[in-house]
Amino acid sequence: MALVVFALIAIVAAGLLAAWTLRNQANYFYLPEQMTASPPAVGQAVRLGGMVQPGSIATLPDGVTVNFTVTGNTESTVPVRYSGILPDLFVEGSGVVAEGSLGPDGVFLATNLLAKHDENYVPRELEGLEGHQAADYAADTTVGIE
Amino acid sequence: MIAELGLAALWLSAALAVLQMVSGALGLKIGDQRLAAFAAYARPAAVVQAFLAVLSFGMLLWAFAITDLSIKLVATNSHSMKPFIYKLTGTWGNHEGSMLLWVAVLALSGGLLAGLERRLKERTMNATLAVQGFVALGFYAFLLLSSNPFERLPVPAFEGSGLNPLLQDIGLAIHPPTLYIGYVGLSVAFSLAMGALITKQVTPDFAKVMRPWVLFAWVFLTLGITAGSYWAYYELGWGGWWFWDPVENASLMPWLAATALLHSVSVLAARDALRTWTIMLGVLAFSMSMLGTFLVRSGVLTSVHAFAVDPERGTFILVLLGLYIGGSLAIFAVRAGSIAEGKRFSATSREGALVFNNVMLSAILAIVLLGTLYPLLTEAFDVRVSVGPPYFNPAGAIFAIPMFIVMAIGPLLRWKSDKPVRIKLELIILALIVVGAIVLIAVLGDYPVLPVLGLALAAALGVAAFLPLRGRKISRTPLATWGMITAHFGVAVSLFGMATESAFTQERLAAVAPGSTEELAGWTVTLDGVDPVAGPNWTAIEARLSASRGGEEATLLNPQARNFWAPSQATSESALITRWDGQLYAVIGDTAGLDADGNQRWQLRIWWKPFVTFIWYGGLLISLGGILAIIGRVRVDLRRRKAVQLGNERRADKALLDQAATPPRAEPEPV
């Protein structure tokens, strides 16, 4: 009987601990408009998802640090800085999820970038965005042709 | 013809699963002789079914080998230009094929159980086979109704669409089959547990039958996880060996449950304690492997490793999951009361330590499970979160640290009841090692808490693993004990690798022009040049690096950035130099503009990962420990069986002799 009580206490403790840590440590997902409206605390680990703004990718002189801008469903944009080897399908106008934290200067410092990693894969968080992006892209590219 | 044969074999196996289930269940009726006679069909049904299911898988393998493009699965997942070995391994690099492998392994283990196991009571065996048939039937239905691997195309495809390049690796040949054998081996443990529960035979004898199966599944799970971790480490090119990714967690959770089960079944076998707890863990372990299959196959969680996903099939597996887990819990609830409590023991005994660690393992399992499912839960409320190392590492460590401490001490305790004073010396030695290691590292530098604790515990565990040998004759130590020592030492080795890798890894990221040199952790790495290269189904740019350390001769490294053309996808192939004290890991990236002299620069990322290989050596040692334990147990068992047989023969002989020597005595004469 003591055994059962001990096991129950330990499992419940694990559950409570998990719930508590999850509240603190879960990596919340932000769209650019959400991040500009209510920014997370500086240094808190979050994810930022959106589209890489066409023409915004700039490689710094060191050759490994990249600055770019992420856009969402509205006009708001968030500047991102990332040091490292870019994912293979990281291109302008395509979806990206950046893991990292907001710096004091308002630049999002990414520690990891998740891009589409093959044609069929879209980061789950961006599933809703893709249609909007496609529409935008179509509008952008057809303006000149008409 | 191949596809039709395979499909027919699969349907026949499904029919045999029904026969096995029904005849096994009829075998439970004691009263009715005629019905009970049906039970004779259960064993042959399982054996023939195993043969047919394996045949069916063999047919699919054959279709992939010859790239039969009239089969839909082959056309969508293979390509005639693919290297032969990847044509074969591609058989299980997709949903249908991997489920067929799952089912084939399930049938095979059921067949082995039915064909080889003679120690169990016949009724318990019938119940076990009925449950096994029921489990198998669900998966046959899943395959045949929702994911037929042998579906034909109306018009054969002209060319296949290829296999995900990340999967075109020898890792695919090893990782999924070992993991599946582990997953499915747990189904036998589950069926045995259910069989024993239904027939109320939760005894040490039953535990002795169950133990090799649990060990067997656990060894394969360990190997599968180890192989998968190393595969992801070198294939994904991120330099990480564990990402706390849902798919990885899906394989870790059954392992945690199986580890707990393995220890509790040993207690049941040796001491006749922990009866209901063992049954519960048997249910839990298989539930976790079902849940793992569900998470990986359904696509409810996206992951870096989930390659074959389909949300609609998820529902089917979820229903199966609910049916099996719900059903077994219901039987458990009805029957648990009728199982007598096992033998008593005090808290400071070997059983006590094992129970403590069982609970700790279950707590870690709960942490991993909640962390894995939490994103699903919040998504229902439209909040998107991702859970990663900042959650899993500290939350897991809170339970892992006490577990490691008890793991060091537990094997030194006696069964039933013991006084801690008896092992005072050992306790003092271990405590000194832990404190000493922490102080030493604190003096050396400023490192994160968890790796430091990990290092200290690894040192103590490494010593503690061998302490059970104290006072024993080395030559007379049973093989199973050696298995325990090896496995526990493997845990220490693995923990040491993880801790050093996370504390002391050094990384260098730079844009490098050919001819220039980078320095890292005593290594000198020179980029000699970058060339385009081509393989059978890819083109790549390949860097020529020469790396040397301490004035030795330079070793060549050739990391590549590959572009596959069927399907079109880019991957990076890392290059590694393995030394006894760690690995140098290099990845080549994109072009990075021109340097001051107008030379083309390339992104280069290098890591020095000290003792990272110990993580996987540890995993191999753990599996080896399991294998030693199986051999030891089976050998003892065979010897005992032979002794019993000899004894019986001798007694029979003696009875015969007696009969021959003395004429049958008449009635004792009345006095």
C-alpha cells in the first residue's frame, strides 16, 4: 500500500512539475504582428514564424551572419539576425520559423532556422499562412505583367 | 504476380489471426471438452501466420528490389537509378512498407512464442495467443483496409519518384527494423501479461517466461535508439545527437517503460513480489509503443524525422490504440483485485531500490509524455507552442538524478531487507567520487549545472557498476550478473559522453577562402579547395579539408552539400574524424561572398565534440549487457530443464528396476 501511495505521489509530482515547467519553458510561437503588438520579454526563448520578405536577406561582411526581415499577415515586420549555415530551402519569399529570442534593440536573434525542408514540408505553424503568401506572391508577380 | 502473392499471403495471415484468436479463447473454456479441443489450432495458426506475413514482406522487398513500377508504393517511393541497397531499405522508408514490416515482425514474434515456449501452463498460453491474435488482427485490418502496400497502378509508372534523400543512408537499413523489433517484442510481453492476468497465473514461473521477451525487446529498442541517434547526428548535419523531437520521444517512452518492466519482472521472477505492478508495466510498455507508432504514423506532430505521415490513417491507429489500451486496462481493473499481493519487503532492500527506480522511470516517462503531447493540447485552444530542451532537460533531470544515485547503490543491497550500515564503505567511496568530481570541475572552469552533475554521477556510476563483484569469485559470477554490470557501466559511459559533449563542445563558424586555416581546440583545419562532384542520383559541392592536431599528419575531410534530383532536395553531408577522445565534425555551407583579395569564400562550420562517441558506445554496452543477461538466463533455464528431465528419467528407470527386481507383492498378510 505504501508503495502505491509513493508511486502515486511521485507521478503526480512529475505531472505538476511538468505542468509548471511547461508554462514557463514552452516555446511560444509568435507571428510578426503578434510580436510587434505584444513583444515577449527580452531573452525569453520563443519562435517567430512568417515569410522572408523579398529583397531583405543581407549577408554581413563576416560571411556567416545574415540579416533579414520576416513578414506576416499584416504590414508589421520583425528584423532577424542569424549566424550559421542557412537551411537548404531558405529563400526570399518563402516560409521560415526562427527559434531564438528578442534582443534589447528589437532585433530577433535566431539560434536556429527551420525552413521548408522539402517541397512537401511546411512548418506546422505556417500552414495557415501559406495561402496568404501564395496570394501575395501572385499579386506581386502579376502586377508588372498586366 | 509478386504483388498478388504478397496480398494473398497478407489476407491469409489475417484469417489465421482470427483462427488463433478464436481457438485461443475457446481454449479457456474448461467445462466443454469439444470446444476446448479447438485450442490445439492456436499454436499452428500462429506459426503459419508468421510464415505468411514474412512471405508477404519478402514479396514487397522483391518488388522494390526489381523496381516494379506497376505497384503504386514502389512508383511513389523508389527510383530505378537508386543504388541497390537503398532500393531494398526503401521498402520500409514509407508508411505502408514500414507498417508491413511492423506486422511481419509482430507475426514472427507471435510464431516464435507459439513454436518455442513450452514452460507456460496451457491455459495461460491459450489466453496469451488469443490476445496476440487480437492485437495482430487490428494491424492486419489497418494494413488491408487503409494502407494496402500492394496496390497496383492502372498504368505502370514510367519512372519512380524517388526516396527522400535523408533516408538514402545505411542508417535506414538498421534503425527502423531494430526499433520495430523492439516495439513489437513488447507486444509479446503485453500478450503474456494479459494471458497471465486472465488466467490468474501471475507467478515467478510466468515471470521467467516473460523475462527473455522483455530483455529481447529492450535490447533491440536500445540498439534502435542508439543507431537512430547516431544517424540523426551525422545525417542532419546539425551536430546534435538528441533533439527531444516527438519522434525521438516516441522511441524513448517505450524504452523507459521497458526498462522499468525489465527490472520489475526480475523482481517477480526472483522474489515473487510486485505482481500487479509488473502487469501494469507490461500494459504501459506496449501502450507506449502503440502511442509511438501513432505519433510517428499519424502526422499529428510534425517533426524533423517524420517522413511518412498521413493524418487520416492516424484516426485508425488512434482507434486501435484506444481499443487495446482501454481493453487491457478494463481487464486489469476487473482482475487486479484477484491477484494476491506478492511477498513483502522493506524500503532498504534491493526490491525497495528497484521499486524506487521504477517509479522514477515512470515519472520521467510522464514528463516526456506530457511534454510531447502538450503542443497538441494547447493547439486545441489555438495556442501554438513548441516544447524543447529547456523543458525536457531540467524536468527530466529532477527525476533522473535520484534515479542514478539509487542505481549506484541498489545492486549492493540484499534482497528483502538490509541495513545501509553494512555497505557504509561503498557509500562513502561513491559519495567521495561525486563530491571530488564536482569540486574538480568547479576549479577547472565555469560550466552549466546539469553537465557537471552528469559528469560526477557518471564517474560514481562507473565505479559503482563493478562494486557488486566485491566479495564474489569472479569465475563463479553468473552471466546474468555480468549482464547487469555491463549494462549499468554502459549507462555510466553514455552519461559521461552526454555530459562532456554538452559541457566542453567547441564550435567555429566562419567564411573561409580556399587556402586559409581555422584553429579549433588544438586542431588546425585548412580548406584546400571546393569542387563539384556527382553521385548516382545527386550532384554536390565538396570541400577538401585537411585537419591535424599536435603536429601529426593531416587527415582529409570531405563534407558535401548535396542536391538530389529525385526527389529534388538539398542535404548536407557532414564529415567526421573520430579519435579516442572525441570527434571533429565539419559541415560545408553556401558561398559567402568574396574576401578582401577577391577570392570566393565558403561557409564552414566545425565542432570539436570531446568524448561524444561514448554516448553510443554506452548504448552498445547497455545492449550487450542485455544480451549477456538473455544468454545467462536461457542457459540456466536449459540446464535446469535438462536436470529435471534427467531426474525424471532416472526415477522412471529406478521404478522399472524396482518393479523387475521385486515381484508384485500381494496383500499384506493379516496378522
